[in-house]
Amino acid sequence: MNKIAVLYDAGQAVLSTFDLDEVLQRILGIAHDYFHLRNVAIVLLDKQSQQLYVRSQIGWDEGEDKLRWPVGQGITGAAAVKKQPVYSPAVSQDPRYLCSAKSTLSELAIPLMVRDEVVGVLDCQSDRLDHFDSETIDLLTLFSTQASMALQNARLYSLEQQRARQLQAINAIAQQTTAVLDLEELLNRVCQLIKDAFRVSHVSLFFTRPPSTGRRSFATGAQTTDGDLLDLAEGEWLLNPGSVGQPRDGDPRAAWLEIDTDEQTARYHRVAYDSVAAGAAILEAGLPTALAERLQIGR
């Protein structure tokens, strides 16, 4: 195996595109074809939950790529913590091993680093015992550096594209406010522009009303925090305490509302629950990863 040729071809392949999905597939393809790996995956780090999850893979058993596991768990988790390659020549004798393919006999996990920060792990598995010699480990480690650069470039490019869409949406909203006279039509257009530009599933617009004299007043749906008290003595109210499963205010705890009909008040409450287990159930059901991640950050 010509080391220089392999690294040059690999670098050209992964650095020649800014499309994240294409970068991921090229990294996997090179690891599979050049290094003859039957099972290979790119595992990324969720900074919010400090969990690892599979972003793209080749050869894993069905359903195994839906799992998430804490940093430090498994051979990949050990590599993320140590910030250096971790090699297990015989996984059946390694208590850290997490089975993702029944054919795997040896595994090499190499952290993907941007500067001194771990962004993920290149997980390489073989159906042969002690498959990875020192030269192959060195080559894959060097390749992981190029892969990390390519992933970072693709992420930055994606963020710039997203910012451009959002700025265009803000400009379009400003134009709509002067061009559309019907309020309901204007609000519908604004919601649609935000939904498309920011790629969210739901958009809501809330309005405040002037506070009544000597009383605290909230608009329906206004963001609140744990313990906030609403005075219901005046006006008509539609009260929605929020959602257990899909909060949107940055607080992942379950929401509920306590109403005192005698005092005509309502108090908001938040209660912690096992959102990690709920997220795992979402992934196990085959639902989008974003729905599980959302539970941990309340967005």
C-alpha cells in the first residue's frame, strides 16, 4: 500500500466538496475500499447531551445505527475521551465493546478532531482478528485528520448557506410588512417565510397587550418560567401550559399549570423527567433524530 498515494487520493476526495452528506459518503467509501473494512461508521458527538450517535455507516446490522450512547462508553466512547486512537484486536475479550455488527472481530476507533476538540469518531471494524497493523492505524489516523477538516468545512459551508437563507427571509418579511395590508394574510406569509428559511416544523406568533393597572398581564402563549403567576381577573384567557414531549422555550422539563379559581390565578410549573429514555424510544421507533435531540434542549 503506497502511503503517499492513499493519503493524496483520500484528501482530494473528501476535500473537493462542501456537501456534508457527500463528504460523509466519501469518507466511508475510502475507508471501505482503500482499507478493505467491512464495517465502518462516522459517529458524531452531540455536545448538548454528551452522547455519541451514528451519522453515517456501512455494514452495521439493521437497527444498530439508531442507538445513542454516552461519551466514555464503548470503544468509540473511549477514543472520544482519550482524544487518541483506541484499538481492540479481539472485541470478544474487550468489556468496552458495543456490538453493532455480529461479524466484527476487531475494532479501531479514531477521534475526529477540530483543533483540540472532539467532534466525532471514525469507527473501523473488521471481520478478522487483529486486523489493524501499526501502519494501517497510522494511515487511518492521518486520514481521520483530513476527514475532520472536510467535516468542519462542510459544516461551516452549511451554516453560511443557512445564514444566507435566513437573511433573505428577514428581508422578505420586511418587504411584506409594507406590501400586504390584510393582517391575517401578512401573518400567514411571515410564518411561512420563517418556516422555510429556518427549516422548522412549526411557527407561532405571539402578541403582547398593555398591562392592566396594578396587575401583571400576559398574552396568550407568552413564554413563562417555573413559578410564574398569572392574574386571570381581567379579560378572557386561553391557557396552554406547554408540552411534555416537545418544549420550545429552552427548558426541557415537562410543563403543567395550576389554576386557582377562587383567587383567579394560574401558576406555571416545570418538572424534570427522563428525557434521555424518551429520546431513545423515539430513535428506536425509527423517528427522525432531530425529534430525540430536541427533548434534551427544549427546542
